[in-house]
Amino acid sequence: MSKAGKDSLLGNKIAAGVLTAGLVLWAANRVADFVVKDEAPAKATIQIAALPSAAPAAAAPTGPESVLPLLASADIAKGQAFVAQQCAACHTLTNGGANGVGPNLYGVMGAPMFAHTGFSFSAAVKAKAKGSWDFDKMNQWLYAPSDYAPGTGMSYAGIKNTQTRADVIAYLRTLTNRPLPLPTADEIKAASATPAAVASSGSAPAAAAPAVAPAQGLSALLAAADPAKGQALFQEQCSACHTINKGGPAGAGPNLYGIVGSKSFSAPGFSYSDAVKSKAGKPWTAAALNIWLKAPMAFAPGTYMAYPGIKNDQTRADMIAYLNQNSASPVKLP
């Protein structure tokens, strides 16, 4: 201490303190660099098991199940009965038979696709006319015509049951003097090795009940309905299977004169499927017809009526208005 009471070494002590702090900081950084690396290690010191990932989504169906394994044992009589019930209204099946709404089907298996003499095919199917009708092509066509050739004039919804398609194709195969050879064991094996696009039963999933216009909305649609448009649609899509004149005979479907207000599925002289018999007797109100006409196969799964339905709400109202006109006592529509 100096005489003035000050420490003469104070400056040295301060400098030593600063130097010591710097040395401590430098040493701490070196230790930190050693313990905590700037770059991620090649392998983590602590391994953490990964969480299980979600299972991959199932692939969407791409087409019908093959009929090749079923053809040899297919029931030709069932195929013939099915064709007579659902196809004969539009197609003839005899050798030299005239074309109808659809082409004559005699000799179709093995014949060039969409090229029957004297029949005018749509542009949609002409684009698919490649080669001849073999079992695979016919299987795909019958499963869903509108999917096989979008824009086709054939409004038939298709045959979703694989065994039924096999029965029908086996029957069509007999409509010629030279039936196509049945598939070989190798062809069947190859077809069986391909993942089925649908369930092995061949049945399509049950269709959800169709959404339809509520009562208030249907009333507005009927108020704006155009029976002339309904008549034009009827002539185009319904007249091949149904008559609508008073006392007209049943065809592939029942006569529809006076249907609005009548008992459902109860026309005299017509044989209805079991699928609709359970719904028979209830009145054909405008609301009931609205549901039926939108999606018959959803309304009564298993019905023989393969018509896909009228999806446009106003167009259905036009049809109901036209049907109601064809009656001795038209009902008052809502």
C-alpha cells in the first residue's frame, strides 16, 4: 500500500483477472468443441425406434375379375335365360337376325369388334374396335359398357357378378358353327395369377341409397317439368323395353300406361324379379318414382332392370310428368 492508501498492484491484479477469464473461456470452448460436434455424427449415440408407418392404401379396382377359370364349367342355360331376360329386347340372337336397338349377336364371339354389318356404331365404341371379341374383351365390356367405352349409346349398366358374366359369355360362344376354343390351362393359370380387381364372389359392393331431391325440391322440379322432354327421353331410352299405350303388351319390362298412382311392381301379366316383389303394392307416388328412376339397382338390388337411372333431377321430373300424362286419370302432382 502506498502512503496514499492505494494498492500499487491493483492494475496488475485487474490484468491478471482479465487474462484468467480469457483462459477459462478459451478452455471452455475447447471442451465444448470436443463434447458437442459442429457436424452431426454418422450414427446417433442413442438409437430411437421409428414409429410404425401407416399401411399403404389398397389399390383401387382396375377392372372385372377374369372369367377364364369359370368358362369350362359355366352354366350355358343360365346364360341363355339371362340374355333372354335382359338383352333380347335390344338384340336378336339368331343366325341372320335383323339388327334392333343393338346389333345382332349371332357369331359375336371371335368376330371383329363393333363391326356388325348394317349397324351404325357410335364413335365411342369405334375407337375401341381393336381386333376381335375374345373372352377377356367381352368380359370387360359386359362388366361396365360405359366404363369400357365412355360415351357409348348402350345404356346397359353391366353385369357385376363374375359367374353370371361367365354364363353369358359361355352362351354367346355357342351362337356360331365354330365356337371359340376354351382357354387353355396356361391361359387360365395366367389369368388366375393376376390380382382380382373385385372380390372373388364377383359381386359389386352394395350401392348406397341414392340421394334424391327432398319433397319441397321435387315439387319445384315438377312445377317446371317439360313432358315433351320426358317423352323424347322415353322414346330414346325406355321404349325398347316398355310400351306406354293403354292396353299395350308387356315387353322386357311392363306396360307403363297409368303407372303414376298405381301399385308398384303389380302390372298384370308381367313376371317381376324377387328383388322387387318385396316392394310391390306400395303406390307409385311422384316421390317413389323419383327414387326408383334415379337408380333402380340401388332401390332394389338384384332387380332385372339394368337401366342405370336418370341422374339429373330436372330430367327425372320431366319423365315423371310425361308418365303422368299417359293415364286415364292423371294424378295431381305435388
